[in-house]
Amino acid sequence: MSKDKACLVCKKTSEETPVTKFYYQKSEFYICPQHIPVLIHNPQELVGLLPDADKLEKG
């Protein structure tokens, strides 16, 4: 879980780009608009960044 308001993929902070908070497995994460499509369409690319990302299905 990230305490900083930074995209879990590119690490850009909310000072650099807009970020959206989302909740997964009782934790909160942030993601920027550029990487929301990755979360939706290619969640396997988040393996190592998001717990159990390999178990997520494509949207």
C-alpha cells in the first residue's frame, strides 16, 4: 500500500499528475489516468505492483 499519493505504475505524484484512489484487498492505491487502461485491460502488467494482479481478469 502506498502512503504517498503516487501512481503505483509510474510513481508520478499528485503534484505532477492527477491520480485516482482505488481500493483493493482492503488497501488503498493510486493510479494516474495514463495507467487506468492497464488496470482495466492488462492487469497482468501490474504483477509485482498490485497484490494478486495475476488473478485479475481483463475488463
